[in-house]
Amino acid sequence: MQAKAFGRKLLGALTEAFGKTILGTGFFHADPHPGNVFVLDDGRIGLIDFGQVKQVRIAAIYIYIYIYMYIYVYIYREREGYNP
């Protein structure tokens, strides 16, 4: 059970980190394998080896934001039992 909770926390932290870099800067780490991800003692995520970085066009960023918002609303509605 503890491993599952850690996995969910890790996934959330990675999603937040990649979301901030893609949506906030337009750049993203193009080589995100386990050897490039560290979990620090305080639970924060450390990313290393930015040798492969890609840039996303602003139009694509807006599309990603729209998709993320749609997914978030859909998941929230499902979780809360919302059905208009």
C-alpha cells in the first residue's frame, strides 16, 4: 500500500513538473527515463541531463491547455458524480 501511495505522489510530482515546463516555458525534457529522475530526501523531484530538450510552439501549448482542462473537468465530474 505504501508503494502505491508513493507511486501516485511521484506521478503527480512528475506531471506537475513537466506541465510547468511545457506550459510555462514551452520547453520540455526529451529524455525522461528513470536514470534522469531523482527523488530527493524531502520528496521533491530532481530532473537531470537536459541534453535533449525540445520546444513546443505556442499554438500547441494552447491546444495542450485545452486538452488538460477538458480532462480535468471530465475526471472531476466523474469523481464527484456530476451529471447535468
